[in-house]
Amino acid sequence: MHIGFCCPGVSPEPWQAEIEQLMPQARLSVWQPGAPADLDYALVWMPPQAFFDEQPQLRGVFNAAAGVDALLKLRLPPQLKIVRLEDAGMGLQMAEYVCHAVMRHFRRFDLMAQQQRQGLWKQPPEPDRASYAVGVMGMGVLGSRVVQALRAFDYTVHVWTRTPPAQLLPGVLSHVGAAGLPAFLAHSHSLVCLLPLTPQTQGLLNRATLSQLPRGAQLINVARGAHLVDQDLLALIDEGHLESATLDVFHQEPLPADHPFWSHPRVRVTPHASARTLRTDAARQIVQKMAQASAKVPWAQISGLVDRGRGY
Ligand code: NAP
Ligand code: GLV
């Protein structure tokens, strides 16, 4: 089996070592423009269009990330199968990141930090758990892990999905589709975006939706920058409707040096670090799925197969 590695900017050697150790029969080559069109499968992250133009015989592509929005923007052969990462060590990281941001808001850590700078010994108002809820947009692989972690701290959680969830933990309330969005937003004191970026979700975090959050709410965007209309968020914070935002993803990454998010006192910026691809976990999962594909397991039975029509 010949596997192509096409992850510009990522050092191939450690991946090569992981994959060849797990799958000694495989040969992994780093793709170069003009290479022979003889790859069976490919491991990709942000590949260029030329890769697909030059390798039309590819049977399947394994994305070294959960989100496939960048991949689906390319011109791809219609029959090409795309398989994405599912958790692979990202779920726990995402749960840590989101719980940290939620607790910071709920327990008023920013207020106490500000008071420390003033030398002020003053307890914040008592936390009122009964009237605080977290809203999670998207309850797929990562959203479910985040919800599980939030429930361990007894937060009431509202979730918003495209289709009704098959099952829900106690203490989790479900809202579905456009009809369910207003009630979902009205309950979300911390709003967490964990949606895939699709034509339906692009720009969904805008003035019309964010202004439906309770006064003093915060936004946590850990999905994709293009879910958010940046100026609408800044206006709602400056007008006092929203308290703050924790943002890990941006329209342009790295976030340009002159972007107002960098210096806004109520915006926290992290460098797309909420849930990293962990190489060993990811390689193990990709190899397992490649082995299934090469053993002719029907693609529909390979977990993580992307529905290209749906966009995730
Ligand atoms: P996933 O398993 O595909 O889950 C997607 C969830 O979003 C599902 O619950 C789905 O609803 C829901 N959804 C999709 N379109 C919707 C719509 N139009 N309206 C309402 N709900 C909708 O994805 P995942 O693995 O959890 O990952 C989610 C995203 O996180 C990725 O796409 C990626 O962009 C982002 N991510 C970011 C980082 C980071 O470091 N910042 C790391 C990893 C991933 P149904 O259940 O009804 O289908
Ligand atoms: C990271 O952003 C991913 O989609 O895995």
C-alpha cells in the first residue's frame, strides 16, 4: 500500500516513523509536485489543489484533523472518500479548555483578578448555579465530550444540533434546528460553538443570534473563525450586552497583528490550541481506518467517513 503524506508545514519524519511501525507493509512518501500518480491513500492537512489534480486515482484521504471545511473547498474527484479524525485525544483537551473558560466566567475570576490589581479584598456575588446554564452548539464527537465534562460539575447544559440527539445525559436539554435556536440562545450564559463550518453555519454567530443571549453572557468559539462575525461580537461587548469572549479560532490564522481582538480587554485569544492533533493517537486511528479500507470494509462502515453533501 502506497500512502502519500501531504501536510504542508508539518514535519513528515515522526509521522512516517509512527505509521510504518504500526503498518510495516505500508510505504509512506512525502508528496512533491510532479510525483508519479501511484498513491492509494493519503494523509493530509491543508493540502494544495495540485495534490488532488495530480493524484486522481486516490481511493481515500485521511484528514489529520476533525474539521474538513478547508478540504471541502477544493475541487475533489466526486468518488473520493474522505475520513476525518474522531476525538483521537482532542475530546479531553477540548473539555479542559471549555470547562476552564466556563468556570472563569461563572466564578468571576476576571473580576477577582481586576480587584487584585486594585488591592481590593471583596468576595464576588455568590455563584447562582440554578440560574446559570451552558449552551453547546454541536454535540458530535467533541461536543459530547465537552457536555460530559460540564455535567460532572453539575452545570445545566443546553445543546443545539441539526437532528435530534439519540440520547442525552440527565441535566442536558436539547434544541434542534432553526426552530430550536431562539430558546437555546436565551438559556446560554456561556455559549460554546463546536459546529463544523458549513454553508449553513458560516456567520451564524452574528448580531441577530448573539443578541439573544442573556445579558452578561460570554462566547467561547473553539470551532472555526468563520462562524463568527467579528465586528458584531465586538459591538455587543462594547455595548455591554455580552460580558466577554474566549476565542481560539479566527477568520485568518495567525490572527493579524492589527486585529482588535488582540488588545480588547474582554476578549481572550488563544492560538488555535484548544484541542491539538496528538500525533501518536491520530496515527493509530488513521492506520486502523486505512487497514479497514484496504481490507475492503465498505466505506460507509468506516467511522469518521465524511458526508460530502452535508459538509461534515
Ligand atoms: P462532529 O462530530 O461532526 O459534530 C458536529 C455536530 O454539529 C453534530 O452534533 C451536528 O448535528 C452539529 N451540526 C452540524 N451542522 C449543524 C447545523 N446546521 N445546525 C445545528 N447543528 C449542526 O464534529 P466534531 O468532531 O465534534 O468537531 C466539531 C468541529 O470542531 C470541527 O468541525 C472543527 O471545526 C472544530 N475543531 C476545532 C479544534 C480546535 O483546536 N479549535 C479542534 C478540533 C475540531 P447532528 O448531530 O444533528 O449531525
Ligand atoms: C482542528 O481545528 C481540527 O479540526 O482538528
